[in-house]
Amino acid sequence: MEKSRIQKIIAESGLCSRRKAEELISAGRVTVNGRPCGLGDKADPAADIIAVDGKPLAPEGVKRYIMLNKPRGYVTTLSDEKGRKTVAELISDVRERVVPVGRLDRDSEGLLLFSNDGEFVNTITHPSRHVSKTYRVTITGKVTEEQIMKLSSGVELDDGKVTAPCTVEVLVEEPERTVLLFVIHQGLNRQIRRMCAALGLGVGRLRRIAVGGVKLGMLKVGEWRELTPKELSILRNGANSADKKRSHNEK
């Protein structure tokens, strides 16, 4: 196999960006076959052992699919110029460079997917796929039947957009709070919070509990795990089915 610059090999492995790889090389943290390398050096990833901080790069082509139970207070970015806590801190022990599949705002919690498979990320997040997302939402006070109907049928948001129909069910109804189950197929920014705000409803807690047919389950807050082959199949099949249904409806 033809040799390539080491920073290029590191970036293509998914560990970090090429610029970051150059910084690692300059700092003496990268070795090739046990020897420190320089910025101009090249290597054959199939024959040479390239290591960062003593840890060999993952084999070429290794794909990671992860679910995290995101706590409140973390932004869904890999870095933050404001110094806020990021979800990257919660998956720092994942060797490959994975990116969030979709978003959860800082005050929301629950199921957040990550992957280094660009095709998978696009499949799950592309608006045309209409992958469902399920949330358990705690509203302060009572919610009327009329408000439930409006949430379900579509709400005009603060920017003039009208949300697509969704499923809204009452799970718990108490004097001080109402717990709703939302199933939506859109991915508008802070969509559920904005839907509720448009109807004068205050959200006390918002937790995503499922994406497609994959559920958060008993995963502890702040912890992550690999998706199972069955879960991957459910997500891919669900996204493809939604895409085929949309194409059929457009004919």
C-alpha cells in the first residue's frame, strides 16, 4: 500500500482532525513502529504501527455506533468556545472520533446517538427519513384537552413555521404537573419546548427515551454503550421504510 503522511492517516482513522494530528506529532505524542515521527514523515497504515500516546490507532474501517444517556447541563457539541460542558467529555474514552447523531439542547436529557459512520449519521438525521423520536415531557400544571389536540395537529412556532402532526399522550395527570409522551418525526431546533411555549405551557423536564424503535432502557445517566446489531438493524430499516413511504406518496 502507498505511504501517506501520518497526520492524514490519523485523521482518516477518525481519532481527530488533521490539524489536531499535526499538533500531536509536533508535541512528540505520535510514534511509528515505536519511534517518534515528524510532520513530514509518511507511513503505510497496513504495515506500520502508528500510535498516539502509546495507543495504536484502531484498525482502518472500524465503525462505532454508540448511545449515551445525556444528563442536563451538557451541550451537544464536541467543543465549546464558551467553556460549557460538552457531551464529548462523557465519551472521552471512545478511541475513535465519533460525532453526535442529531441534537439535544443543554437543558434536555436522555438518548443521544454517536457514530463515525457518515452514511449512518445522514440516514438517521436527514429530514426526508422522518425517523421518529420519543420524549417524556413534564409540564408544570395542567394541560387541557384542547392544548393536547393543538400539539398533536400542529403548532405555529415563534418563527412562523407550523409543526407537522405528531402523537401526544397523557401519561400522568396531577394538580401540579402533567407528564406527556411526544412522538415526533421532525427535528426542528428545540421543537417541543417551542411547541409548548406557543401554547403557554412550561416545560419542567424533557427526556428523550427512544429514537426509531431503539429505546434508552436502563442505561444510567452519563453512561454510554455500543448499539447492538439488532438495534442498528431497527434504525436502518425504520429509516429506509420511512423514505420508501415518502417516495410512494410523492408519486
